[in-house]
Amino acid sequence: MLDLNTKKIKKNAYRITKVRGETASRIRIPGGLLTADLLPKIQEIAETYGNGRIHLTTRQGFEIPGIRYEDMDAVNTLLQPIIDQLEINQAIPGKGYTASGTRNVSACIGSNTCPFANYNTTDFAKKMEKEIFPNDLHFKVAFTGCANDCIKTRMHDFGIIGMTEPQYDKDRCVNCQACVKACKKKSVDALSVENYKIVRDAAKCVGCGECVINCPTRAWTRSTKKYYRLVIMGRTGKRNPRLAEDYLVWTDEAAIIKIVKNTYKFVKEYIDTTAPGGKEHIGYIIDRVGFKEFEKRALDGVEFDEKTIVKGPVYWGGPHYD
């Protein structure tokens, strides 16, 4: 009979399943994008050591059930080429994923494919993955290319929503008002017409890019500089499910990465180690410690772009089942 340490198994990114003697391997796919040549490698693990099935997780990874405990070392060996090709940080080569707390960083398809997306979500997701994995703390981070929020960033601890500052060339404008109609019907009605030219209400604009997409003459174009909306502390769960609230608007990549990394330090200092599984969600810690203390730690050493708006302090609603 195997002498099993369930904490060690879960730390190795395996799930304790309902079937005695069997586990499931969770495979990270940062940003949800991989090349097709990795699929046969995943298939090989599922057919050789699993039950032939593969589950596509809500976090854009793969989960392979039906793996016997005694086969985990062999599975870790087969995982290595996948880990290498996806350039995932790893503490010990050949030992699979050596942390399971930080969940797979997820992303919508982004500007590689989608005309609505304002940035390359996969590239940013992979950059974030390298900054925060491996780690045993329970964090969920998601990236979406525009305000449509296809990845549902507002259900995550940190959600990054792409923005653009639309650039207007009045000499190309023919006053067709397609942008005004699109902004009114599809967005926040931030455009108006004055003296046959279009005026953008900068305070109202959410940087979605609908004006750019709908302009037939390219009078509107996306800004060269990338901007983001950072929403924080969304979560599902039993006690207090809630949507993430805006924290930074018109911010940049460097500030977001710094704040997320600072939050890891904050959690390590204040986490309740007696919480179930030794994992207390960030939102619960902030609720207990206070937003001001979190903000002081999160903004340590952060330099903001001149356009950045800080929406603090943040207080969350949602139903309570305390």
C-alpha cells in the first residue's frame, strides 16, 4: 500500500479525486494558447496513464483524470516537454508543477485574432505567469482585450481589461456619425457632434474602441500606447460572492505587475494559516485587515502613468452568507 501525503500530491498540481487510488493531473496553459503539436503529448498522458479522457477546465487548462498514484512520477516526466515549450517557471525539472496555489493565468483570445481587442492578451498573461508562478498562495488573474470582458475578469482576484485612448483625425472625418451611433448603442454614449465634428467626453469614455471599429474612414484609430483597467477582488464562493470593482483606470503594464507582486507579499504577511487547506482568499484577508492597509502595501514602489486614475478606497458589495 502506498504511503501518501495528500498535501504533497495537491502541491504537485494533482487533484484528490472520488476514485480511490486515482488522481488527476492539472496542466497549465498560460493565456489559454498553445501550439497544436502539444496536443498529442497531452493525449499520450491521457491514454497511457489516465482513463482516456481530458477535461477542459474553466481556467483554460487541461485536467487528465484516472491517473494512478504510483504513475505520477512517470506522468511528471511526460509533462516536462509541455512545461518547457510553454516556458513555465519550474522549481525542480522533471517533477511536474511544484506549486498549485496560483491558478492558471487565463486570457481571452486578444488582438491576435479579435478585432475588438486592444492588446495582445496572451503575451501579457505569459509575462504575468512568469512573475507569479510557482507559488502556493491562492490567486486568480485573468486578462481580457476590451470592455466586452469575454473572460469574465470581474470574477477574479485581479482582472485586466484592455483600453485604448481613441485618436481622432478631423480631416478624415466625413460626419457620417457611425462612431456616435455605435458608442450610444454599444457602449457609454461618450461621443457627440459639435460643428459637424465629433467630440469625445474623456471623463465618460471607457476606452472600448467601438468608435475605431465602426469608423469607415479611419478618422478614429487606437492609441499607440497601451492602457488597462485593473479590477480587483472579484470572487465566487460560499460566504460573499461578489464582482471585482475598478481600482485603476488608464494604467500601464508595469504598475499592474508591481501591484500583483506586492499583493503576494501582503498576503504572506497577513494570511490566516489556520484557514482550511492553509489557503485564505485575498478578498477575505482584505476584508479582515482593511482596504487601507492593503492599499499601502499594494502601492509600495508603484509609479503611475500621468493618465492613471486611482479609484480608492474600494468597498465591495455582493450577498453575504455569514
